[in-house]
Amino acid sequence: MLKSFNLFSKNLNSLENTKLLINTLNAYSYTIAQKDVSFREALQHSDVLLPDGISVVKALKFLNGSKLTKIAGSDLFQYEMERMQEVGGSVFFLGSHNTNLAKIKQRAALEYPAIKVYGYSPPFKDEFSEADNQAMLHAINTVQPQVLFIGMTAPKQEKWAYRHFQQVAVGHVCCIGAVFDFYAATVTRAPQWIINIGLEWLYRFLQEPRRMWRRYLLGNSKFIYYILVEKIRLTFNT
């Protein structure tokens, strides 16, 4: 049930400067978590779980009147980069391919010149071997960044972060998925006015309908079904 996820209700400025596992929850990840137990466990054990998606925000208001503010992975990314710029910190990008990582480093050098930027591109496979995992951990722990960004799509990135959280010598661990592509400018994020009216999902769907139809059309339909069932249960249990 959606109420079993402890969603973040504060401002990003209130995040503690300690080691934190930060994930996001949207309609898509919520539907996957209904059947993927290990993914659900990873989300529920987040130190911070951001309400990333207007669907989640509206669903919580529908269920119990909660008024949360949507905080997307892109918002978290911008916050962390500005924070690191102020202190001359370091960030590490884990995921994507080397071409994208090069574009990310090049852009970051212009926009956030005070930040030390590192990255590692893991092999593209459904399951990492122990050697793969050790190579990633070694790359991260060699530089011990203050912020680790992971972009390997859900639920892969969240599961990896949860399983290896205790092994990484970092500050904030942030699973931000598509933000890697947005920042590398290989995928265009919706204009701010579209984001403001809650239609960012539609913008992404229209960009890549063949790849996104299952996520947004089927996934959103499932999400609505789960929320309606939860509302009925809550109504009859009170």
C-alpha cells in the first residue's frame, strides 16, 4: 500500500549532511514494487524517499489528504550539484555509457567548476557479476565522493544501491535514473510550464511512444487500480 512508503515531506535543504540512501517513488516504480519484493524492500529502507511524480502526490491527497510537494530526481540532482559547488565537493556518476559520462563531465566543468567530477560506466547486463560489483565499488571508494549519483534505471539502480550501501565510502547516494540522459542532453526534459501542470509524463511519452507506452499507459492504469483498491480498503477499515 502507498501508505507503507515513508515519503519525504520536507525541503531538500533539510537533508542531513551524513551518509544517506536517497531514492524516488513514482507511479511506475510503485507498480513494479507491488510484485518485486526486493525492489519494494530497497525503497522502503531508503533514508529519504522523494515523491517523484504528480501521480504519487495526488494519490496521497486522495487517500488521506496528505499535501506533499513533488520532488523529482532532477530537483535532487540540481540541489546536490549546487551544494557541492558551494563547498568545492566531489560527485561520482555511476551508470550510462562512457560517451554520456564524457558529456556530463564536460557540462559540469562549465556549470559547476568547483566540483570534482568522477564517473564509471558498468557493463550493460541484467545481472552484475561479483567482479562487476567489485570493480564499481573500487572505482567509487578510490575517490570517496561526497555524492554518488546512480543512473542504471529502476529497479536495477535502487537494488544495487541498497545491497551495497554499507560498502560505499560516500555521503549521499542518489538514484536518479533518467537525469543522466537529461544532463548529457541526449534526452530533452519537458519545459518548466509542462512540469508545472503535471504533464511531464505525457511529454516523455510523446518523445518515445514505442519505448514508453507500456510504462505510462499500462503502468499508470495499474497505478490507478492499486490506489482505488487501497482507498476502498481504507474506507471499510475505518
